[in-house]
Amino acid sequence: MLVCGLLLTGGLYAALAPAQADTSQDEAALVKEGRELFLVGCAFCHGQNGEGVLTQGGSQYGPALTDVGAAAVDFQVGTGRMPMAQPGSQAPRKEVVYTDEETAALSAYVASLGTGPAIPDAELYSTEGMSEKEIEELVVRGGQIFLANCTACHNFEGSGGAMPRGGYAPKIRGVDSKHIYEAMLTGPQSMDTFSDGNIPPEDKKAVIAYLNELDEAPSYSGFTLGSLGPVSEGIIAWVGGIGLLVGFAVWIAAHTTRSSKKKDEAAA
Amino acid sequence: MSVDVSKVATTNGTTPATAKGGKAAGAIANWADERLGLGTAMKKNIRKVFPDHWSFMLGEIALWSFVVVLLTGVFLTLWFDPSMTEIQYDGAYDPLRGVHMSSAYASSLDISFDVRGGLLMRQMHHWGAMIFIASMMIHMLRVYLTGAFRKPRELNWIIGCLLLLLGTIEGFTGYSLPDDLLSGTGVRAADGFMKASPVVGSYMSFFLFGGEFPGDAIIPRFYAMHILLIPGLLLALVAAHMLLLVYHKHTQWPGPGRTEQNVVGYPMLPVYAAKAGGFFFIVFGTIAVMGGLFSINAVWKYGPYDPSKVTAGSQPDWYMGWPDGLLRIIPAWETHIWGITLSWNVMIPILVMPPLMLMILMALPFIESWITGDKREHHLLQRPRNAPTRTAIMVALMTFYGLSWAAGGNDIIAIKLHLSINQITYFMRGAVFIGPVIAFIITRRWCISLQRHDEGKLLHGYETGVLVRSPEGGYAEKHLPLPQGQAYTLTARDDDPTPETVEEIDASGATGRTARLRKLRAKLATVFFADNVQKPTAEELHDAQHHAEHELHELESQIAAGPNRHGPADH
């Protein structure tokens, strides 16, 4: 299924690419520029031709990029995950290093190495032009898909969750719709790949619409305490609630029956 | 012999004497008194004295938060529909409109979005419940650490432990009622725990759920328990707890004028009623503010329960956190025998540890009085430092509890502190065993150091902060004797009893089991009291006083001599 999806998207991309005859020359220039950038910024770990580098122990130092497609590069570089500052269990999201043009060039180069999904068009994830009613239905459907497929790792509000051995499913709120779409499509790091056969494009759009709705909706219930569930609630109950009430108990017990300090002193 | 009859009534009047003044209020009170006998009933209790100390009000937080939870709970029952009938939601919350869900979940959403003030009530109910159990726990710590559980209050201690247990079960059933994803995950976990009981597990599960999980009976059943059975038991036990409190009278801290036979404090009316009544409003207000400001269990975010779904950060409410933590850190131990699987990894943390901890808790007063042989009544409290082993036992238990509790949040700790969840788990596996031992040793020695400090204050006075340079050029701080009241308070405690020795037991001619038990007890008592500092004897205090007077004279003459021995400054 997974491979089928990848092949399908890759195949579609290949089929569509020659149609853009006018841009083929620009495309070639872009790939060339991308290769130059790649040799400087990426080849050290991923190999001079994106073939990947193994450690002496035989594990991956930098995985092969021959069939990851432009979408993977656009996601990893566009969210600052690549290039990594240091090898580790997880590439954290950080400040973006490359400009949009450079990212496009890198994507084009890596896409030229083999198959793989292309960068999705905006119409795949944008709700622009849809009626309010349609968007509402999309959000409802997206919420159910989100709860079934995403919350197990990313938490019920997309606040993130722990993964084994220091890894984590990152917070996915406030992330570009395009990047969420690409993440589902390419399955970065420990994430599963949700191919179009698994979650069709319109369902991916629904999930994105639900996440955007979460971002836009007011917090009906007050401060959300990080939206982490009962742990942060317990901390507030103890530190805030019990802390405050014990403070009040101390305050009440510290006051005698006298209504003013003067009388109290006179009595003493 | 003449008798003065001027003050004796000359007739038997036909009209009863009536209270003067007050008019309307007095008339109503009189009317009620004549019919209900309130005056006689209240005469004794209206001036009942309660001692004043902040730590005596912790139980009150529990009482008042329970009242808040009852009030808000009644409000919620008016709209909550405890049914697992599947319906299609068409309420005000857009992102779930049209989704199939149980009536219970739909009515939780309605309470949150369509009932005026409903969300505030839900949040107050939940915050109130969290504070109810938390305050029971800190109240229990206070009672234990001050020795207030000793005779005659052991039974009230047990009632308190049962209240804590019932509060926890009440909390769990309430957590399960909204039938959102988090609730359902909790119920599923409970189902798994039951099924982990050898042999009878699956029968118990089928019995509770009325068939295979989840069925359609669990929510109504939990509802009956949550709003009827457990609150009824809680109310009855709270009443018993408070009646015993009144009967035993409140404990008090030692001090001048305070004995085992009296209670020094303020009367119920007007002082204590005002303080306690005021505290009710403070507790109510605090919970209302929390309910208004802080989100708790935002059920609409979790979606309806569906056994195929789960969310990261699925945790029980805090009071169930410690068994959950043990469950998270225990290695995956299982035994397969005669076609039966014994899941030690579930049985030990969930089916063995919580009942065991409760038993230990309930047994603490009896274990201590057996070891110390102390069967006397106690109404004066002990400072935690004056019972170092007792204090250390509780701190060790607290450490075990706290570490298990933290392990229950291992995933949140991992993502927030950038740690590996595996490393936290490995650390906790060792820490739950080693931590309490370290805590025990540190606490015990800390208490003994504080006892020594008290002894130092009694025998050598308090530190004045006055530094005196001797003719040789050395510096020393002058100490002055404690005020008499403080010295009395520090010495108003019993000496620890001297445990029997093995020789004494042998000499007494005891044999067999009795002798063995007595020897065990003697050994335990020796350990229990080892290294404790006893209060100074009267002679020691007398000598100290004498010495202090001498010091004071010396200090005064030194001050009079001035810093450079030029005599008193003349101005």
C-alpha cells in the first residue's frame, strides 16, 4: 500500500513534469544550484550523491535520499530540522537555515535523484474557496481522523508526546498547513507515512482544517495549562489550590479574636 | 434559724418567664426552643472550645471542598444523562456536530456549551474534587506527624483512611462518567486491572460491565455509585468523623496552661463559627476562581470514547497517579502456568500495592502503640521532631508515594525536561526502593538534630546576635536564657519510655511465643527510640539558669564598660 502510494505520487510527478516544457530549463538550473548547496550542507551525512552514509557499526549516519522526494526535503529543510546541528535521536525543529529559494533548489535536486512525493500544491491543504458549511463538515471529519490516527503520539490537542529513548512526537500546533501535509505524506523520523492510499488527500486536508480550527477557536474553559491532560491539572490543584488554601489557613489562624491590633495590644 | 426569702418567688406564676429584648429574633428562637429543646442541646456545644493553629484547618479545607463538590454535583445531575445510548450530536460545539456518541458524552458537551454556567460548574466540581482529596491527604499528614492519631483517636484515624479510599473511588467514577476518550481509556484500564486478577478476573469484569467491555451498562452503574452510594457513605463517615472529633475534643499544642485535661482556644460562638464559616467562603471562592480561570478536563477536545483510539498524555487524575506510575515502571513480568497467565506486572502495582498501602496506613497507630507500649490517652500534640522514627516513617512513605507519582507522569516529564522516557523509568525502578531508605535516614537524623538544637536552647539559651571580643582577642556570641513560656513549651513533653531489655524478659520467666514477641517488641522499641534526645532534667535546667544569670551579669558589665573599655558613654 505504502509503496503503491509512493509510486503513484512519484509516477504522477514524473508524468506531469515534462508537461511543463517551458520550465524545464529553469528546472535544470535549479537542480544544479541545489546540487551545489547539497554538496556543501548535506553531503557530509547523506553522501555526495544522496546515497546515504553508514557508520562503522553499520547503522545509518545519514539515510539515503534517493527516493524521498521533494516533499520530504521541503519539510525537513523548511522547518529547520535539516541540516541538523549534531547527530542525535531526533532532529529538533529549529530556526530555518536556508532561504525559500535555496530550499526549492535543494528539493528539486533531491527529487531528481529518484522517485518520491512532490511538494503538495496549496489547493490540497487550503480551505480557500470553500463555504462555511463545507469547512465545518471538513473540521468534524478531520477531528475524527485526527483522534484515530494522530493523538496516540501527538496528544489530543497536538501538544506533543514522548517516544522511546529520548524521542518525541513534536507539538504540531501553529505549524504551516503545507508542512503538516508533507509530514503526513513523507513520515519524517519515527512518524508513520500516511500515504494517499492510507489517508486520501481530502482527509489530509480535513485533519489540517481541524488543527487550524483548534488554533483559531477560543479557549472556552480558561487557561489550558499546556493542554497536557491531568498531569498539569494535578500540579495546579496542589501548587495553586492547596497552596493558596493552606496560605489562607495560616492567615486565619494568625489572626486573633480582636478586630484591631490596637485593642489587642491594650489587652496584652 | 432565719432564712432569707427575699430572692425567692412568692408565687408560682401562670406565665413563663420570657427573654427580654431581641424581639422578633428572640421570639422565633424561643418558639423553636420550646418545641425542639434547642437551648439545652446547644448550651453545651455553643461555647465548645477549639484550639487555634493553622494546621488544624487542613481538615476543614477537605470538609468545605466536599460541600462545594456536593453543591456543584447536584447542579450537574440536573443535566447529565447517564446513558450509553448512541446518538448524533447536534449541540453548540461545531467540531463535533454530527458525530455519533453516547448520551452521557453529549450531555457533558451540553453542560459545557449549552447550559448557562454549566462549564463553570463542571470545572468547579472537578477542581473541588481534586482539592477535596488533596486536602484529606495533607490533613492526614498533619494528624500523623503530630501524633494526633494516638489513643483515643485511632478509630477516627481509620475512618479518615476510609474517607481517603472512598474519595479516590468517587473521583475515579466521576472521571469515567463523561464518556470521553480519556474517561473511556481509564475505564478500559480498570477493566484490564480486574482481568489481571487470577481466575476470577474475567468473571469480575463481566459482572461489572454486564458483559464484554464496554457494553452499555457501565456508565449508569458508575452514576449510581457516584451520586448515591459513595456520597452517602462519604457523608455518613464525615458525620462520624466529626462526631468523634467533638466527643474526643480537639488536640492542642503543649504550652503554658495547656494540659491533657483541658482545651485552650476560642469558643465555637462567636469566634470559631466565624473563622470556620469564613473559611468556607474562602474555599468556595478559591474553587470558583479556579473553575473560572483554569481549564480542567476539556472533554470536547478528547472526543467521544472509542476503544480504537487513544491519546498521548492519557493519565488518571492525580490521586490515581501513583499506582499508574508503578504500573509504568514495573518490568513486564508474567508467569504462564496451567494455561493461566499471571500478570505480575499489573497485579503488583494495581491489585497489591494500593490495598497494601491502605493497610499500612490504617495499621500505623496500632503498630506504633504496640512497639512503644504506650496505651495512655494523648490530647497534647507532639512536634514531629520529638518522634523522629515516626516522622521518618511517614517521610519514607511520602517519598515512595512521590516517586511513584512522578513516574506516572514520566511521558510529560520526558517531553518537558528533554529526557528519555526509558531513563526516567530505569531511574524510578531503583529510586522507589532506595529513595525511601535515604529519606528515612535523613529525616530521622534531622529530627534528632532539631531535638539537640532545642536542648541547646534550653541549656545554653538562645543566640542573641551579640558578639563579644575577649581580652585575648577571641570572639564569642552571647546566649541568653529563653523566656519562661517558651522554655515551658519546649519541655512540656514526656520522656520516651525505656524499652525492656532481653535480660529483663528472661528474668521475668516468660517463655515460648510470649517471650519471643516481647523480645521482638523490645528490639523494635530500642530502634524506635534510639538516639532520641530527652528533655533536660530539673537539675540540669536549674544549673543552666544559674549559669545564664552569671553570663548575663558578665554581658551587662561588658556592655557597660563600652567597646574600648573607656567606661560608659556619657550622654
